[in-house]
Amino acid sequence: MFKLFTYWRSSTAYRVRIAMNLKGLAYEPVYVSIPKLEHKAPSYLAVNPQGLVPALVEDGKLVAQSLAILEYLEERTPRPALLPEGRHERAYVRALTQIVGCEIHPLNNVRVLKYLEQRLQVSADAKLAWYRDWMAEGLASF
């Protein structure tokens, strides 16, 4: 059985939970509290040295990063498929996931937003403008 290290508020972990449920894959959720800094604990770093969620473990082997996990699940359990059948349609879905995973999320995740607020002393209004601008730019073409 899979072990999925997850946090309820993490969009990256949420996309993996959605995929696993769509595929009907049983898993043991292991909840990692980000606010309590459990992702920085030595016990969790032993599982995932990057200290991020989600982390998927099967047969004692780690798969980290949500897009890699989704690809792993698709290869391991092809049906039901997460991707459409046509190659152009699959490419479109992959492009959209890369826009979210590589362009939008890195600029708007909790770590970055906290850095803006705590280290750079950015106001709440400016932080919200940052968030909205990068979200809109990332999704404008879709």
C-alpha cells in the first residue's frame, strides 16, 4: 500500500490525493502539519530530504514532487487514465500542469508569500497584488 505524506491545505498534495482517488488507489495518509513545522522534523526529512509535501512512498521507495508523482501513478496504473487519449490533448494538459507547477505555484506558495511579508516587509495589499498578477499572467493563455 502507498503511504502519502500530505497536508490538507497544500494544493500540490491535493492534486495527488485527487489523482489517487480517481484511480481508486488505496493509500495510507500521513498528515504533516506545515504550521507546526513537522516537515522540518528529522523524522520527516528522513522520508523526504527536501522537506516538502507531497511525498509518496511505495515499497520503501520515495517519489517526491506532485507532477512526478502524477506521472508515476499514470505509468503504474494506466486506467483510469488521468490524461486524454490524443497526443495533442495530452500535450495541452501537460502544458497547463507545467504552467501551474513551474510558473504560478513557485511564485505564490506559502514560503514565498511569507518571505514577502516577513523578510521584505511587503504590505498585505501589495502581497495580494503580487499573487493576483502572477496568477493572471500564468493563466492568461488558457
